[in-house]
Amino acid sequence: MSMIDHHGADHPKSEIVLKGKRKVKMEELSKDVVKVYVWELPVRIFHWINAGAIMLLILTGLYIGNPIVGSTTGEEAYYTFVMGWVRYIHFFAAFLFTANMIFRLYWVFKGNSFVTTNALKPAFWKETLQTVKFYLFMKNRKPHYTGHNPLAQLTYLVLMGGGSIVAMFTGFYLYFEPQPESFFGKLFAWVPFIFGGSFSVRSWHHLMAWVFIIFIVIHVYLSFREDWLEKNGTMSSIFTGFKTEKKDKVETHEGVDPNALEAAEKDAEHE
């Protein structure tokens, strides 16, 4: 089995057809190689805001759950306000994270095809299985992907979709729990009926923190691994937006504009 040469004949072209509102911009660098504008500026901004907000939420959340560092003075907590500042940062990051996720949902309908998924098609699940076998070092027929492979797409749907929803709803309930008669207190009053009492809600919220911690470790490892194996600019693409790919291995897109890199580069400069 060929585990490293993703561009070789042993790795077929993906059968997944991606659709997006905006055209995917490409340029022919040579007879066989194209430069693809994969991650548009809004996606890159979302990624780094999300990364920063999640890190703040994890660090401050772990401190709130177990305040191992306290005031270094003998004064009352009122004068140093360590926990208060940590909570303020946690709440700020939570609202930023929520707004960022809402924007990302909006961009699914406005961005190019690399921000979409096609999980309802049989090819998606077939290729997800092949991707799982690839990561388990089993014999596989995993295609090469310019954007996220279907397993990564599924992971984002479950974790960044479902996991974020759980984290946000449980977090906002805990935030407004002391004001049950307020508008937002009533708005999230249903949360305990789904996740249990206040202690269970906190446990779910804490569990999501560790899920995200594990996800970050795996995500960073696989990103570096992909960059090393494929040599296509995976790591730099989240800064520049561009990847370099074999022409015959780029996924099928509707509305591809193969000669529009000049316009893409101008857009990137003006962005």
C-alpha cells in the first residue's frame, strides 16, 4: 500500500463534488501543477479568532474550575480581583467565540466550495471510511484532498458544530444562572432539562473543554503531518490562503475559474 505518495495512481480522484457560492480561483503554474486559492480571507480570520478564543476559554475555564494561583498578598480578594478578571476574560472569549461561530455558519452559504461539505452523498461516507483506514495504516484507496478530507469535515461538524453548541448553551446557562428571572436567564432555562441539574451542566461544560484540548493536539499534529507528506503548503495556506496541487488531483468544484489567480492575488492584497 502506498501511504505517502498521495498523488500517485494508487490514490484515485475524489468522487465528492463540492459546491460553493463563490468560484474557486486557480492558476496553472505548469502543465501539471496549479495554485489554488483554498482559504479565503474570512475563513482565515475565523480560524485565528477561533483559535485565540478557544485558548482563552480553556486557560481561564481550567483556572475557574481549579484556581491554583491566587492572590500573592494578604489582602481581601476584593483588592486583587484575580478570579474576577479571569471570569471577565472567560466571558469575553465566550461571546467572541459565539459571534465567530455564527459568522462561520453564514460563510458556509457565501464562501467558496472549500467551506462546504456534502455529507448526504454516499461518496462522502465511502471516502470517510477510506480516510479512517489510511490513518490506521490499513490498505486503503484514500483520494488526495486539496481542502479538508471527509473525515476532517465530519469531525468539524461533530466537534465544531455539535460540541460548540453544547459548550455555548451550557456556558450561557451557567453565566445567567444567578439571574433566573432575567430575559437571558429564562432564555436558557431549558438547558438543565437536557443536561441535568446545575452540577451536570457544569460537568458537560467541563467535558467539552477537554474534548477541545484533545482536538487541538490532534489537529495541530495532522496539519504538520499533511504539510510534510504532501509538500503543498498546508501550514502556510492558513496565512496566505493558497495551496499548490497536482492539477489532476484537485477535487471537483462547480464554477471553477482556472485562470483567475491574478484576480485572486489582487483580492488577497486588497483584503
